[in-house]
Amino acid sequence: MLKILLFVTYLGTSLSGLYLLKAAPVGMNAAYVAGGLAYAGGAALWLAVLRAYPLSLAFPLASGALMAGTQLIGILLLDEKATLVRLIGIALILAGIAALVITEPGAARE
């Protein structure tokens, strides 16, 4: 359970950092600095994720979740277009993540 919490915290920290960096007004400001700090925190958490999971599971899960997450943040918070192709792509990424978790022994229970 702690490993799952670690992974979810990594994703949340990285995604919130990316959002703050993108949404912050141009120039050095509190939102930009907070985004940079959150993104750096996500990078530090990534090192812990690598210790907790096999690389063959951690990297595809993280990259897929970050790709889907950034797409959803763009659509929901940054007014980016939700095209059919984009939504199908997000669904395929999530299906791939599910396939990895289902086929990796003990991945969902760790």
C-alpha cells in the first residue's frame, strides 16, 4: 500500500508542478517557483519509485500516467481541445497501464 501511495504522490507532485509551470504568468512569480519546486519534488520522488518498483514496471506506468495526466490537465484546466483522437489516445494509454498492472505479478497489491 505504501508503494502505491508513493507512486500516486509522485504523479500528483509532478503533474501539479507541470500545471503550475504552464499556468503561471510570464516571468518569475510565486506560481512559477511553486511549480518548479513541485516538479523538482516529483523528480526526487521518482528516485524513490525506482527503488520501490522494477524498472520494467515503473517507467511504463509513470510515463503513461504522466502522458494521460498532462492531457487531462490540459483539457480540464488549460482549456485545450478535447478531440476524439486525443480522448481515444488517453483511453489507450490507460488500457496499456491496466494491462501492465494486471499482468505484473503482485503489482496491484504492493
